[in-house]
Amino acid sequence: MDPQLLVICLLTAGINLIGTLAYAARIAGVRTRRIAMSFALFNILVLISRMSNSFLGPFLAKRIETQISNDSGEALLGDFRLVLMSASIAVFVGILLVPTSQRLFARAIGYFQEHRSTTRMLMRSATPAGMRTIRDSLAMPRPKQLRELALPRGVGWGVLLANCLAQALLTVGVLASLYAGYLNPEFRVTASQLSAVINGFATILLFALIDPQLSVMTDDVVEGRVSEPLFRRTIVWISFSRLVGTVLAQALFVPSAMAVAWVANYV
């Protein structure tokens, strides 16, 4: 793996890790009863993840151009497979870090509630006191929590499948569109721009089907109609469906790229 590909894989991993850890902000909001603040943290993390994804495109495009100029374009498929694998690994690590991140988010919500400064909160994380907070918040999922996944999930399989499909499309959208430009170099620019269509459809799925379900369930927890353990299990199941989505992206990658390359001829 050369340095250029390593940077792309690390950036992809960071994007997916942030996106997975964002779910823990909802758990922290339920624990602290600061729902609005937890949603603000959740939206900040999602925004960072989406913005970072926009930086990923130029790096991938440069990779394609470099490989083509070196007459090694056939190696691109393997490169993209590694990038997709880095996304899956990051989501898995994110699931393991959910207990740690929910504790950190709860501390962050409490600190912000007292000082009302996002800048001050971020600067504190780099101080010795902030480092101690991070160290004290470290926790791994317990075997008991894994066994509890067999209990009711809180959401139906339809929501989990929709989230899985949405995450697969978000993971593969930019990659497939850029690879389609390699498959159809005559319309390379057109193919690369079609990623917005794929990501737009996935975003609609997320905000029209999945996010309202979690929001209503959050309100139910606050009002006492749903227990906190059930809500935590729901978040874990949503996270697992995200992991399956990144794995599904491996299977969707080549068909999606071929479809985008074909559509680019007729746009």
C-alpha cells in the first residue's frame, strides 16, 4: 500500500468512525435528559462526516488519474476494495467504542451546559484534565450487553434494512461514480457528478425513514414509555446495520459503477 492509498483509506475510516460514534450522542442525550444538546452534537458530527466525504472525492480522483497515467488502471479495483474494507473496519471499531463515546458525550454535554462555549469545550479536551476524562471514560462492551441483543430490538427489520441500504449507497456512491469514469473515460466528468444522485437518494432514506424512528423513540424514552436499555439496544442494532451496509457496498460497487457508466451516456 503506497502513501497515497494509505491516506485515502485513513480518511475513509475516519469518516465512517465519526458517523458511527455520532449515534452515541443520542444515548448520552437520553442519559442526561439534554435531548436538544445531544442532537446538536449529533448534527455536528454528521456535518463533519459529510464535509470530510467531500474531501475524499479529489483524493480518489487523483488516484485514478495517477494510475491511468502509469498504465496501471487495472489495479484500481483492488485499491477501491481496500478503501471499502477500511470503511467496514472503522464502523466495527466505532461499535466497540460506543460505550466509551456515550460517556464522553455525556461529559461534554454537562461541560457545555455549564460553560456554554464549544471552543472552550474542545480546548479542554487537549488539557491534562481532558485527557484524564477520556481515560476514565474508556469502556468496552460487556458480554452481558452482547447477550441482551437477543431481546426486543425496538425497531423493525424494515428500518434496519433501509438503513443498511442507505449506508451501502453512501459508502459506494462517490467510489462507484469515480470508478465509472475509469470505465467510461469519454464521459468521466459526467459519471463523477452522478454521485450526488446516489448520495441524495441515500440521504432521503436516512432522513425520511430512519431518523424519524429514532427521534420518536428518543421522545418515548424521555417520557418513560420506552426503557433506556431498549434504546441502547436499538442504537447498537442501527450501528450493526451500518456495518452490514459497508460490507454490502463491496457487492454493489462494480454493478453500481457499471450502471453509472451506462447512465452517463444518456444524461
